[in-house]
Amino acid sequence: MRSVRTVVELRELLRPERSAGRRIGLVPTMGYFHDGHLSLMRRARSDCDVVVVSLFVNPAQFAAGEDLDAYPRDERRDAELAEAEGVDILFAPAVEEVYPDGFATAVTVGGLTETLEGDAAQRGAEHFRGVTTVFNMAEPDVAYFGQKDAQQALVIRRLVRDLDIPVQIEVCPTIRDSDGLALSSRNAYLSPEERERALALSRALRAAEAAVASGTREAAAVVAAARDELDRAGVEPDYLQLRSVTDLSPVERVNGSTLLAVAARVGRARLIDNAILGGDQ
Ligand code: AMP
């Protein structure tokens, strides 16, 4: 595995691969790898000839009051894990490499980047500016994302479609611990007691799924079933909303696939999770 820090080095390594017609897969990450990240690398490894993993703790992706410097990092361990998955190139740029002096371009995806995580009270639309910038640097044939960040996946899909960017987007299932907690680098912040409370998020999603499975369709009633689980654990959500899976517009009823998205702070960790209700996940 090669480790590089600049876009120039990355492109130099990829040029002969590209001209030989090899299929290049990219897995963009913020590091501190867990099985969710590794599942994306495995998928890329089985689909592609060359696998690039980017590791960039993006300042744009932090919520108000979330501490960028406290984000867990262990680049050496990450490199070992990536190598063990057969990753070819680890691209770990510095902040100045991604956002050099004078960087001024922003990509907004109408209707998708201003809501949920993009709402000013949450992480803000700049959050997606970061995502959309980094993923373009490797010019991959395929890029892999997790369903865990459902909104991010939608934003990227729409961006690629609207700008005719020649990249295939693959969205892979959310990987969970055996007790249901979605894996996240931010879980490292949780004390044992907080981790127990954090389980309310996945339980809330399961409760909503059960409500839909038993015939409930009205959004308010489905959300109330989920909300009960959060209340029981004393978890106050930043949002808990049923949205269209295609454009994130609010829905009144679950008719076909509908996204239930939740975000909440538990201790120092800001956690997100989601489920697709009323259709295939
Ligand atoms: P992050 O390092 O948190 O920015 O995540 C990097 C990529 O891994 C994103 O595409 C995430 O959606 C994906 N990811 C994070 N957690 C999980 C998970 N538990 N299961 C599947 N994919 C995940």
C-alpha cells in the first residue's frame, strides 16, 4: 500500500492505472476505521482493480460545538487496517491541501443540502461542501458510501447526476454492533452508560419499522412510536423525521420507501442513524 498526502502524488500514481483501463474505486473517510469503513473497502476491493481510501478529518463536517481537535485519530492503525483489506493507496491530505489559501468554491445541491444535517442549527450546509470537494480529487470510476449517512449519499448521487460527473456511486448497508448500535467513529466518545442510552436510536428505528409493519401509515404516528423509545432513554433528538427517500421532502404518510432519519447528542457524541421504512432497505 502506498500512502500519499498530495493530489499531485495521488494523480501521478493513478495515471498509469487509468490509461491501462483499470477500474479505480474510492472510499472517502474521516479515519478511525471501524467495520463500517472496512465493509466499504471490502466492497471496493471486490469490484475494482485499484482501491483508494481517503482519510481526511474535514473541518467542514463538524456540528456547532463539536470539537474538531477531539475527533478520534489513529493514522498508523488506520493504515494497518486498510493494508490488511488490500487497499492500494491511502490518501491522507492536510487541511491546506484540500482547502488551499483562496479556496472559494462551494457546491450546493438545491433542497438537499439545507435540511436535516445541513440545517443551520445542525452542521450547516457547509458540511456538504466538504464532502463534495474531497471526493472529486481522485477522479474514481466508482465511489463507495455508507447508508448510515443517507443524506450524504443522496447529495452525492444528485451532484453526480446534475453535473454529469462520470462516476458510479455505490451505497452500502449500515454496519451495526450486535446490539444494534450503528458503528461510528464518534462512538469512541461514549461512556458505558452513554453507550447504553445511545441504543435508543436504533431501538427507535426498529419501533417505527414495527409500527409500519403492523399497518400504521400516518407519519405522526410512526414518528411517535420512535419518539417513545428516545423518551424512555431520556434522549432528546436534534431531529427525528420522516422524509422522501428521493428528495428529502417531508412526508405525511408512509407510502412506499420512506426515510426515517434521527440525530441526537448523547454525552459528547453527536450520533445519526436512519432506516428506510415501507420498502426494501
Ligand atoms: P466517516 O469516516 O464517518 O466520514 O465515514 C466514511 C464513510 O463510511 C461514509 O460513506 C459513511 O457513510 C460510511 N460509514 C460510516 N459508518 C458506517 C457504518 N456503520 N456502516 C456503513 N458505512 C458507514
